[in-house]
Amino acid sequence: MFLGFGPMLAVAGLSFIAALILMLNMDVKLTLVTMLMLPPLYIVGARMRKRLFPISWVMLARTADIATIVEEDVTGIRVVKSFAAEDAQISLFMLSSMNGAATLRSIPPQPAFHHHPVRR
């Protein structure tokens, strides 16, 4: 697994170092300001990942359930028709679709930015 991501990580690291060297050659102060913003940016990204990863995992699972039903119906259309099971398959598909929509509705809305009023 690491061998798959190893070259990508190496290229990303070398690109970062090359960009840092170029930025230092252009303007040292601006480079320092930019580098000071990296830790808060990393923290915000890590927090967003903690919130979004479980939600996306559930949604991918629900989408996979729907795709499985569709695939089974399309590949086995003759079997479905021969047993007159169209209504049962349509209700199964609708149930899966409603479960996915219910999952989306159950996710509480998150504000894009947390506004903290300035105290004087």
C-alpha cells in the first residue's frame, strides 16, 4: 500500500520544497506569513475531515445499496419479469432511495464559518 502512495508523497514533498525555495527568492516576509498560516489551515482541515468522513462513508454505503439493486434488476430483468416481481423490485428500490434521502435529511446543517462577535 505504501508503495502506491510513496511516489506521490515524494513528488508532493519535492514540490513543496521547490515552491518554498521559489517563494523565499521572491519575498521572504510574504513567505513567512504564508508558512505561519499552514498550521491553522491543517487544524481546520483535520476538523473538517473528522466531521465529513463519517457522513461521506454512510452516503457511499447508501449509494452502493441503490447501485446494487439497479445492477441486479438490469442484469436479471428476465428473471424479474418471469416471476412478475417488478412491483417488488420497484418497492425495494424506492425503499433504498428513501433511506438515502433520509440520511441526507438527518445530517444537521453546519455553518460555513463560525462567527464570533468582537468584544469591546
